[in-house]
Amino acid sequence: MKTRLYLLTLLFILGLFSFSSTFAQVKPLESQEEGIVYLDVTFLADLDQTEQSYVVRLPNGFEPDREYDIVVVLHGLGGDRFDIIVGQNCARALRDVADERNLIVVSPDYRARDSWMSPAAEADLLQILRDVKKEYKVKRTFWNGTSMGGTSVLAFAVLHPELVDGVMSNIGQANFLEFKNFRENIERVFGGNKQEAFDVYKSRSAEYFPERLTMPLALYVGMHDETVPPHSVLRLNDVLKEMGKTDLLMMVNPDVGHLQTYEDTKRGLEFIIDAAKK
């Protein structure tokens, strides 16, 4: 009976997607999780007509006519959209929270593997959100990411706060003008160095726009992190506290470097969901 219901649901979903002109291809992916549907979606980017992709993870017992919260998860440097399926620590925490809270998960490539919330990645995410909201009944949209993804969710939140109902950022940073690592990667996707593309760097630096972070916010850093140093996020937290922000959770691990944990990711996700407006 469960298998038949799963297949009927899957066929219904694929039928919905087939009527959307913005999608080039939708295919189901193998899953070891009982009752969970993964869909790999390929679409033509409005920005440059290139093929781009994302994965959708539908909850057990998905009902097409029901309203759902979604969480957009952004992978780290070198990752891709499939991290949500095979990843551990943060990805496993997100899968568990999605199961407990009945969430739809959207895992984009966002110009993998080193996008750093570039203008092209931003454009793709805006398009993905529009299309996802056409295919599903979306209530609230949460954002989660680790490392480059943790940086990118903060960047997207200050670029488009109206599209964000809560943010959980793992080992990210909040100041591209200060950030010195991965210089060549960032210059390539941002369209130049910090002088040549100053507005791109600054507009994605959450530390300069704390007033835009009106949504619930959870932050996690490791104090010995030399890959993505924690200082800008710690300063951002201090400013937000001075501004009187109460829906804010700062998690600091004094003993680790560039390392995320299952427990803190789960705690942060639960915090932003519980603190968000219903």
C-alpha cells in the first residue's frame, strides 16, 4: 500500500512539473529513506540560458494540496545539490528536522561549486524560488548553509530580506571586503577584485546591513576557524544585540576550527522555525 501511494504521489508531482515551461527536466532520484521523494530538477536560467539544477526533497506523505514550509539549503565550497542526500553532520541534521517538522527541502547548485552568492547564483535562486512557489503551496521559507553556504545565506538575507523567514548560518562570514581566503575563486564569480567590483562585495556583506536582518537568525562559529574566520559574524552578532534583536541565537564553539556539528545545526534550525512568524 505504501509503495503504491508513493508511486501515485510521484507520478502526480512529475505531472505537475511537466506543465511548467521553465523546467527542462525533472527526474526522481534513488532514496534510502522510506517514503521520502527526491526530485532532480534541471531548468534554463533566465540570466544566461544555461542549464542549472536543484534537488527537491519532499516529506513522507506529501500532499500536493497542502501548505508547507520550505528550507533552502546552500552547500559549501566544492559541494553541489546532492549534498543534502549524502551529507552528514549539517545535512543529516537538516534531514532530521525536515522529517520532524514536515518541511520541503530545496537544495540548489547555485552555480556550484564555488558561487559565493555571486550575481549569477542570486539570479538562479530568485528564479528557483518563483518556480518552487508555483509548484507547491509554500507558507514560510527558511535558509540554511554551511561554510560558503553559511556565508551565502547571510548574503541572500540582506539582499532579499522579504524572501527570508529565518536563517541558520554555519561557519560562515559576514564581510566579503575583509575576507582574504579563496580570493581567486571569489574574484572570478564576482566579476573582479574588491576595487573593481566593490558594490558586489559590499552588497553581500551582512555586517554592513544589520538592519535588514529582521528575521530569526541562528549563527554558529568555531573560534579556531582559519578557513572562514569567525570575527565578522561575532561582530554582527554584537551589533544585532545592541540593536535589541531578540530572535537571535549565537552558538560559539571555543575548541574547534572549521567544523560544523549535527547538534548545533539542529538546534539552530529548530530555533529559527520556532521563532518565525506563523
